[in-house]
Amino acid sequence: MLQYFFTPYSFVILSFDKVCLLFLVGELVLLACVILVGLFALQHCGTHKVAFMFAPIVIIWLVSILYIGLYNIIHWNPKIVHALSPHYIIKFFSQTGKDGWISLGGVLLSITGMLDQEIDLA
């Protein structure tokens, strides 16, 4: 039951993983609490208004990640685009078989951040 109380807090803290280096732990906790209190204070407006308010921030964030990623690919290693070829995944599954599918499930869980949740529930 206690894990459901700390879940919103932990997701806010994890969203600051790169910013953590700039703050002390106490400041980071304070910042996370301010964000959570602000979100809960706006909750009475309805999710559509909160989403409308955060949509430009999310769009700016996603476009920034896109351009930074494209710049780094073009500048540092343009050959990485070859990894999008289906040849490599076919080769991987032909060599690993069922274990390859299991490892792919682990990759999916780690990307979505649910690997920790699965371990806690197990």
C-alpha cells in the first residue's frame, strides 16, 4: 500500500535524472514536492485544462529531443542509421530463438520503466 503513496513522487524524481547533478538532494525533494502540489492544486480544473496547459511544454521537449538526436547522429555517427535495417533483428532472432524474444521483453520493460515494478510485485 505504501508503494502507491510514493509512486507519483518517485516518477517526478526520476524525471529529473539529468538535472539531479545540479541540485542537492534536499533541493530536489523540495522541487518534486512543489511540482506535485502544483499539479494536485490544478486538479480541480480538470485534466483537459491541465493537459492543455502542459501540451506546449511537452511539444517543445519532444522537438528539442528530436533535433538534439538528429544533430548528434549527423555530427558524430551517421552510420548508426544502418541499425534500422531489419536484417539485424532477423539475424538476432534466428541465432537466439525463444531466448531472443524473452530478452526483447526485458528490453521493453526496461525502456518503459516497468522492470522495477515487476520486480517489486514478484
